Amino acid sequence: MAAGPGVSMVSASPARELSLSVQQAGNQTHGERIKSEEATEAEKQNRMAALLEKLHAKHNAARPWQETCKIVRLAMEKRLVITAAGHPLMLTCLETLQRALKVSSLPSMTDRLESIARQNLLGSHLSPSGTECYITSDMFYVEVQLDTNGQLVDVKVAHQGENPTSCPELIQHLREKNFEEFSKHLKGLVELYKLPGDNKLKTKMYIALQSLELDLTKMMHMFRLATSANTVETILHGGVGLLTARSGGHLVSLQCYLSPFDIFEEGPDSQLNSPDGIVPRSLGVSVSVTIEGTTATYKLPIAPLISGSHPVDNKGTPSFSTVTNTNCVDLPACFFLKMNRPMPFSLSFIQRLGNATSIPVFESPPRPLTSLPVNCAEPAP
């Protein structure tokens, strides 16, 4: 349509007006959102700056050493409410702090003992007086007796059904503040009861191990009684070698060989030539006697099988009782001898050992020596 003179043409399309209004509103909303985000980011930075300022002020403030020790001690006391299900990294840091603290009082001593118990997945609690610390499991407990100053009085170990008895090795380690060795003993006690079955069955297996230990001890003493052997002769010629009794978490040890170099290293003034000489467990070749679970069942003693206390000949040979259902029971376990160092054995000797005991030495067939380099060269799966 043509417009007359003096008349202007103006578009009044509703769609165009609506589009312009929506665009303006969108621009306005976008701008407000940017301003809001900028304000939020600024608030975060302000809060961060204030927090850093507080940390710097606290760091630069002079704090007495006694106050720092008090804060650390309070933090360590709060760890008592932390369970094994807590954050692993936090637990590790707390245990590291615990090891770094000097043990010089009753609270610090009990704290360290409870920390060691947790590391070995054992329970612990204090007596009402706070001077006895009990480290416990379902099958045994360790009682640490202290005086009011935190000094050691006694350490006793009690297995299920037994009265607690003092343990000289544990006493020595705690008096020397050798907590690492004390922890190794606890670990050994835990390993001793890693057996199949319930507590009643585990107790029977422990009694079987005790019975074997008593018979082995008698065999050693009978050999010495019959031959008047000294320590070296007992190790080299005795039927069971030199027996060192189980103590704490250390198993019974049978020392069965000493090389001439071992004897030379000990020197002429050592106790090797005396009848009751004390030989370090690590000296020479020895085996540890223990019991472990098996898939098959074996008849194991629940009472000592050696009758009497005197040998039947001049070689120290003992007299054994007849195996019956009274002194032996069937258990899903077997006695094991564990070498204190790797040692090669001929296959014929291993077969003779298996034939003599009627117990297979290997769970799987052994492989020849020539296969070892090949196996070592193969990449791990």
C-alpha cells in the first residue's frame, strides 16, 4: 500500500516485538547470572583469604612446647573412638604419631600397648586401676602389669583353659622398650591359632601341639641323660637336636646342625660346650614345630605318648605308649616342621620322609631343579 505525502510507514508486527522482548529479557538474565557467579566466586576467595590469614596468624604465634605436647596428647587420646573401619590413611598417621611419642609414663605405656594390639587386630582393655593392660583374643590373652609410673612389673601369657604364666622374653622386650619385637610375638600368637574350625576344635589342636612339645622335650633330655652330651653333641647327634621351648609367639625350635664355621664364630668361651648352654635361635640350621590345618584328617595325640622319664638303652631311646582313642583323636590338622632358612633336599630323602610318616610332603608333584630358571624367567600372569 502506498503512503500519502506526510505519512510515515511503521511496522507493527507482534511477532517481531515479542522476539525483541524475549531477547532483551534473555540478555538481562544472562548478565544477572554472570554477576551472581562473580559474586559467589568473590565470596569464596574472601573466605579462603580469611582462613589463610588465620592459619598464618596461628603459625606465626609463639606457642610454648608444653602446649604443643598437650595438643598432640589430646589428639592421640581421641583416637580411642576410632575403629578399624575408619579411614586407613588416618589410622596409619595416628599409629605413626604413636610410635614417635616417647614412652615415659603410665598413660603413654598403656597407649602404646593398645596401639600395638590394634595393629595385630587384637582387643585390649585396662583394669580399673589402669596398671594392668590386657591384650586379648578368643584363644589367648597377654597381661602386662605396670606400676603407677609406667614401669614394667610382669608380662603373662595365658592360652585358653590355662593359668597365666610369666614370659621372660616378653618381659625383656618391654623393659628395653623394644615394641617391635613385642609386636612380633603377638603376631606369632595370632598365627598359631590360624586353624580351621571353631574355638573348641582349635583348642584340641593346641593340646595336640602341646603333647608333641612335651614328648620332644623328653626325647632331648633322655638323650642327654644316657650320653652325657654337651650342647654341640646334642645338636649334631641327638634324636631331635637341641630343643628351645616355645616362648610367647616363638614356636618350639629344634636346632639340628651346626657347621664348623658356626662353632668357630661362637668362640671357645661360648656356652656351646656346656651341658645347659643357651644357643641363639638363629644359629645353625633349625626347624620350628607347629600345627596347621589340612584337608585330610590325621590321628594326633592329645596327651604325651612317651611313658616314663628314663631311656630304654644307652642311646636315649624312649618308650612310647600304644596309640589309642584315649590318647589320640582325628583332627583336620597335621604337625609341620618349618626350616629357618631355605635348604635343598634330595627327592629320595623326601620320599623316605613321606613313607616314614605316611603323610605326603608335597601337595603338588615336585618339579626338577632345571625348571627353576625357566620359572623365574617367565613373566608373572
